[in-house]
Amino acid sequence: MTEPADHPLVTAVKPLVDAMGAELLAPDQATTEDVVLAWEGADVIAVRLPQLSESLDHILAAMERRHGMPLADLDRKAKQGVVRTLEARGAFSVRHGVETVAGALGVSRFTVYNYLNRDNGGESG
């Protein structure tokens, strides 16, 4: 079975699937790890979620596209905003998440921890 690309459910979820770095599959190709989506009682599409580490890389790439430049080229305030966004999205629960983010931002792990502690300490600005 091929992906029913013109189905309204597929059209609706495709931007989310792409943003997550997930993969669309025919329902008959789904494994127990995949999420099968149904429409009016019939299975339409399956979503294969990426590994968490792949998701982090995908999120970082999307943030670069949104900012229009490498994250390492952002100013300090913008980098702090990136860290806040990533923390809210659970990026630092991924193994080596701090190291991955630090590399993308062109800063040290210590700096990422400082950004996190600054936000968690309730300081403003």
C-alpha cells in the first residue's frame, strides 16, 4: 500500500511529521513502535517517530532555518532564547543534549549550563 498523500489526515499531519523528523508509512508497514493514525475508523497512515537524538538534530536544523543563519552566529541574547526553547522541548533530557546544543551554538557546555541556571534562577533580561 502506498501513502495516500492526498488524504486530508495526511495533509493535516505532514507538517508536524516533517518538523519532528518523523517518517510516514503505509499502515501495513507499521511496527509496534510506530503510531497508526485512523480516519473515520479506517487506518490511513503510520508515523515512525525518530530517535530522540535524531529529533534534537532536526530541531537544531529547523531553528537555524528559522533564524536564517547558523546558531553559532547568533548574539548572546538569541542563543539564550534558543536554550530556553530547547529546554522547553526537552532537548536536555537527551543523552549528550548539552554537548550537542553547545556545539551547535558554538559555546562551551559550561555556557549552556549558565544559560539554563540563569533562567531557572528567575533572573530577568
